Amino acid sequence: MSWTILRNSWYFENLLMESDPILASRQWFSAAGDARMANIARADLALAAAAALAKDDYSNRTYTLTGSEALTTAQLATLLSDISAKSITVVPITDEQKQAGMEQAGLPPVIAKALASFDTNTRQGHVAQVTEDFKQLTGRAPQTYKDWFNKNRSLLKPAS
């Protein structure tokens, strides 16, 4: 029996959960420190999954699908600033402050704790790896965060 496993890195689209308050306040509260994230667009992951399904040989292989670059929260804030024409400042906070802020915004504690753990995971270096697996499956590089921001500019606007 043959198999293929696709391990997805975090999605560019995850930023949309936080973009409204970030753009409205012009502050990005982060417990990720200076760690890097090699996020990837969901559309790219769908393309990689289709390419894996179309293969004749399931090579008993695990593909780790990441973006082509690993960026810090500060670098992402700079990109978001450029796209939105709003100066975004990264505000370093603790995991507990991140969770408390999300609870204050109305999230149930269990959800706030889970979402705050994303910054913990990032800070610990668990999402910094950049691989060539996407390119091996599809024959092209995944889109960059900058390209994704430009294509999705209309989704990145603060709530009124």
C-alpha cells in the first residue's frame, strides 16, 4: 500500500482573523518574538494537493508545504503597512496577555488559549522551516506574502 502525507504550514489567511483590529489600532500585539513563519496561501495548498492526487506514484512520502520565505511579525507588519498605507507597530506581549486580550474581545477562554498558542509555537521556531516540497509537487514556487497581500488588499481593511 502506498501513501502520501501533506503537512501544511500555517495559512496566509490566518492573518485575516487579526487584520481588522490591527489596522484599526495600528498595533499588532504579538507574543511571537522575533521568530519567523513560513506561511503559505490556501490556494497554493489546494494546488499542491491536486498535484499530489494526480501523481501516478504515491511514494510513501511526507511533503511539508511551506511558503518560500520565513518572515517575522515585524516584517509582516511592514508589508501590511505598505499595502494599507497605515503605519503598523508591533507591540511585544506575553502569551498570557495575548490570551487575556482575546478573551476581553469576547472569545471563549479555550479558543483564546488555542489561538494564543500560535504565537507560542511560532516563538519556539516550529513554523520557520522553508522547504522546496511545494515546488517539487507543482513545478512552481508558492506565492509570496507580498503577492498575497496585493491580491487580497480588499480583505485587509479595518472594521468601521
